[in-house]
Amino acid sequence: MQAARHGGKILADALAAHGVKLAFGVPGESFLAVLDGLHDHRERVRFIICRQEGGASYMAEAYAKLTGEPGVLFVTRGPGATNGSVGVHTAMQDSSPVLIFVGQVGTDMAEREAFQEIDYRRMYGPLTKWVGQIDRVERIPEYVSHAFHTAMAGRRGPVLLALPEDMLFAEASVQDAPHYRAVQPAPAPADLDELKKLLEGAARPLAIVGGGGWTREALARLQGWAEAASLPLTTSFRCQDYIDNRSPIYAGDVTIGINPKLAQRVKEADLILAIGARLGEITTSGYTLLEVPVPKQALVHVHAGAEELGRVYAARLPINSGMPQFAEALERIQLNGARWREWTRAAHADCEAWRAPVPMPGKVHLGEIVRWLSSNLPEDAIVANGAGNFATWLHRHFIYKRYRTQLGPTSGSMGYGVPAAVAAKIAEPKRVVIAWTGDGEFLMTGQEFATAVQYGAPIVAIVVNNGMYGTIRMHQEREYPGRVSGTELRNPDFAAYARAFGGHGETVEETAQFQPAFERALASGRPAIIELKIDPEAITPTATLSGLREKGFKAKD
Ligand SMILES: Cc1ncc(C[n+]2csc(CCOP(=O)(O)OP(=O)(O)O)c2C)c(N)n1
Ligand SMILES: [Mg+2]
């Protein structure tokens, strides 16, 4: 017979049993019993205290994305739950397994709109795979096990458990559940026979690789198989690190602001093999590269979530499979790629040409800085970024070499870069970790720089400062030329901000100053911020603000 434990202790013991090593959050009086339970596990389950739940939720998501293990987030009721929603939405769109534990009013007060009360099933229903509320203390092990299994099964994603306060204080003597097992489907032999036939009949095949649930080994297998078959591999939005970009079969990323030659190639392909990618709005250029509901190209859609297959596109061959399971099965298909070798060579050549930096106005040249980083960072360095035009230089000019060296939100959410970098550095302290951010993006969650200082996580945040919400200004110049409205920013001295937090600060006003500044930042051993003061004219790698205003915006920019 187990000794009686309070709910917070049963929950903390459950986390330890499921192998949780790190949890992120902001405390609240609504889950004091959990904090008490975590006290007993402080050597095994580290609770990283953050400054705002938005940053904490991004950290939990980035941890899940980086490690493939569930991210864990604790937030208090009402205000904590609302602040934390941004990272939950990111986890949903990125298929990242995240468990969110939220405080809830006691069951004796439920449904009265008691202090900070929210019905999480209604609020979080569309943002998660499942929302549960644990009303009975003896059922904690069952609910937590259910949550881990749901987050990790099929298409992975966020799961939320609400914790009524009286339930957490109550005691029970119950058995712990064993460590969860991640359940994934595998392709049927008939699927593989059909896939082989389709590939053998193709002249211009193209694969799009993306989504969640991958492992480094599975991607190495896929790349090896594709190289042997000379099959061109592309990646979907912000999944550029899935394939070694130096491989002769790598053909670029099918993304926002796609290389027009690659867009053409996707349209001309006679077979699209989408592996893990959902084929969402960004990957399909607003559902134009592939037509809805039946694309002209023969579509083979492989996805871990059965409900994703046929959701938008009626694939010629839908295959419900986990990614490692599919990569392993592919090795049973031997292909002679002689027919499309030239197609693959040309696709890679187009990609190389597109990636070369193009001149830009001003003294700080972002393309050259990204190229310098790409050539000089260790191959396993992690670069995190959120949303904004500053990211387009990174996505276009950085040569990704290894899986999970890129951390970005496919939800296009601002404020991701700094917290994601902090989580990555805490999880992988030996790797160099960079946050590539904009001035707008940085200050959405820049206070988590304090978390980096508190936990001794020396990230390098690079702030591309153009004094505006540049992306929106770009769209503004296209739709309403010359009528600047709601997009200007007055910024602090970012280097001084770093120093005020106990970090290292640098300001770069010319490209040549970047390398020594970066080296000093790394050598400082402290979290650092490097501000890059760029010419606001340089609005994308190829367009200027005044050019947009005069000539009108060209979609290809
Ligand atoms: C959380 C969130 N709020 C608003 C937006 C809309 N948005 C997209 S990019 C952008 C501006 C980004 O500004 P900055 O970080 O300075 O980058 P820049 O575009 O100037 O390079 C905004 C407001 C968003 N994507 N996410
Ligand atoms: Mg900006």
C-alpha cells in the first residue's frame, strides 16, 4: 500500500516517473502544492522560473522541438493561462508535444466566475489536442499518463490539464503510472508497393519534408535514401535544418517568399512526396502551388495524424505513418534515379544561386553577417528566431547542416527567438545558441534575458534594429504607399539593456564590426545582446522601402 500523498506531490512524482527533466513556468498561489511536490524532485526535475508566461510557454515548446521530449509548462489560473497561450498555439501549429498544467479554482467554487476562473475546455479547446480537468486526487496518475500519451501519439501536440486547488491539497494513496510509450503508426506493405509504382512512373519527382515527430536518425536515413535515388528533397517553412543543405539533392525550402524557380519546379513536378509536412498555407503559397482539393501533381502525403490526410488535399496515395517508421520503410524501395538526375542537379543549382547574398543599402550587410555565422559557427550551433522580415535573411542565406540547429515558429509568432534560445541553452549548455531577432520581436519577450542571466545560460541575442515593425511597413507600402501608420518604433539602447540585466552588450554599425563583437560576446561567458543598426531602407534581402513605394511590391520579393 502506497503512503498517502497530497495532490501536488502525486503530480510531481508522476512527472518524474515520465522522465521529465525540465519544466518551465511562472508560479501562482493556485498550485502551491505542486511547487511543494517539486521540491522533493529538485535534483531531477528542474523548474525554470520565467518572467512572463508567454516566454515560459515558448520555452516549453522550444524544449519539445529541440529534444523531441514533451515540454512541460506550469502557469497559474486566469491571467497566467491567458498569458501562456501564445506558446500553446505555437505548439499546436508545430506539432510539438507540450503538457500545460494550469491552476483552477476549487471545485467547491466552480462555475461562479470565481477569482481568475476560466473554463479551459472552452478557451483552450481549439489550441490543444485535449483539455482535461482532474477533479479527483486519486486519478492524477491516470490523467497525467493520458496527457503524455495524447501529446506524443500520432501528430504530436499540446495537451492541457487543469488542476482545481482543493484537489491538489487533498490526499490519496495511489499507485504511480509507468513511463508513457509514444505510439506511432507505420506504413502498410500495400502502401509501399503503391509508392514504389508511383515513383517508378515519375519523371520529375520532388519531396517536401517537414512537420513534427522526426529524429536525427530518421532524417539521416531519408537523406541517404534520397541521395542514392538522386531524388530532390525540399523542406517546408522553418524546417530547413531537416536536410543537410549542402547535399547535392537539397533543393531549398518551400516557404513564404519562395525562390520563384523552386515555386515553378513544385508546379512542374509530376509527383510530390510530402513527408510530414501538413501542406499548409505557407508551404503551398496560399494553396496555389498545389490545387485544392486535387493537385495536378500526383500527391503522396505521408503524415502521422490520420485526420491530416484528406483534410485539404485528396492525395493519390495517403499514408498514415510516423516519420521514423516511414524513413525505415523507404529503405526497402530501391530506385534508379537516372531519369530525373538532371532535374535534381538543376534544382540544387537554383537553390545555391538563390542563397548567395545580394547587396543591400547601408553599412551593415545582413546577408554577409548571416553567411559569416553560417561558415564560422560550430555545426551543432542552434539559431532561434521568431517572426519578422529580419528572419528572411537568416532563412535565405544560412546553410543549415544538422537537424535541430533551427528553432522557429511555423505559426509566424513574434517573440519566440529569445525564450527559445534560453530554453535551448539550458537544455544543451555545451552548444552555441543564438537568438536572431528584430527590434519589435525582441521586446515582446526580451525580459526573458533575465532568465538567461538567472540560470547562467549565455545565449547571444542578435537584434536587427530597423526602428519599425518592418514586415507590416512592407505590406503597408504595397497596399497604401507612403501612408506610414502604426509601424514606427522608438527603441532603447539594446547593449545598455543587456548590461542592466548583468549581460554583455555590443552595438554594430558596420559589417566589419560584427565578427569582433560576436567573438567578444561569446568570450564574455555571459548572456549577450548584439544590436545591428541597419538601414531601414533594406526591407527584404532584395527590396528597398523606397523601391516598393515607387514600383509597387512584387510578390517575388
Ligand atoms: C505575436 C505577433 N504579433 C504581431 C504579429 C504581426 N507581425 C508580423 S511581423 C511584425 C513586425 C516584426 O517587427 P520586427 O521584429 O522589428 O522585424 P522587422 O519586420 O522589422 O524585420 C508584426 C507586428 C505577429 N506575427 N506575431
Ligand atoms: Mg524591425
